[in-house]
Amino acid sequence: DHAVIVVDDGGGVSAALPSDPRLRVVSLSRNTRTVGIVRNVGIRLTDSRVVAFLDDDNTWRPGHLAAAVAEIDRGSDVVYTGLQRNYVDGERADVLCEPFDRERLKTDAYVDTSVIVVRRDRRVRYSRLPRAITTTPREDWEFLYRLSRRRDVHHVDRVTVDYLVHDDSDYTD
């Protein structure tokens, strides 16, 4: 019981996608250079009770959604899991799997969008403000920080997402 919304932000969908009525592909006319706009398009195109995000160069491990949705079913509003960052050659860069600390989100990149699963409501939206690569907090940190102001956040202490570090990724030391 899920839907997959693929939002192409002007780069073209490069992978062959399966024919499935639960899959919808939307192509924006150009790259907006603002990830929040792209994510908000995806959020608006579904009416699911839970929203999750996955960038095209990252991978959810088996059980990622099941673990996050189980916590939402237990009452959490926002859930995030651990993340392993890997270089293109397969070498592990590091693991980010930290308990929730709202104050730390202002300056520290310990949560990535691909690990976040949110109970949907009308206020679940990313900021539409463009951010330079050097601007902190990044979109994912700001999103979680803002949502955590009035929502219960739960950290699943398990790595369920692989993040690919490459020349075009927003990898942060």
C-alpha cells in the first residue's frame, strides 16, 4: 500500500522504471536548483498518510520503511534512521546514526533527507528558499529542525540507508 512519486528536476530520468500503477513520474521543465521545491512537488502529488524521501543516488536497505512506519504507528510523528556513507569504489566513508538533538541540527550534518519518514499533515513542507552549498543548515537539517518544534521525533538506532559519496553529491565532512 504505497505510491512512488519520481520528480525529475530537469536532468531526465536515466533509469528504466517499471510499469506499475503505483509509480508516477513528473518532470519539471527545468532544474530549479532548490531541492525544497522538488520535494514539495512530490509531497503534493500524493495523499498518503506517511511521506518518505529517497534521492536517486542513495539506497534504502530492506526494512527501512517497515522500521520507520512501525515507529509512526506507535505514535511518533517524525522518524529517522542511521545512514552509511560510501565512496564510489565501495569503501565506507562513515556512519551517521545519532540520537536526536534538536540544538545540534543547527550546525551539524547528522541527518540526511533519505533517512527521514514523516507522518503527513498540511504543514509538512520543505523550505523553498534556495541555499548555496555552503549555507547551513542544509535543507534536510532545517526540515527536521522545523518539524521537531511541535512533533515527536524518534531515532531508529539502525543503519537502513546507504548514501553514495561522489563528485556531485552534497557530502559534508
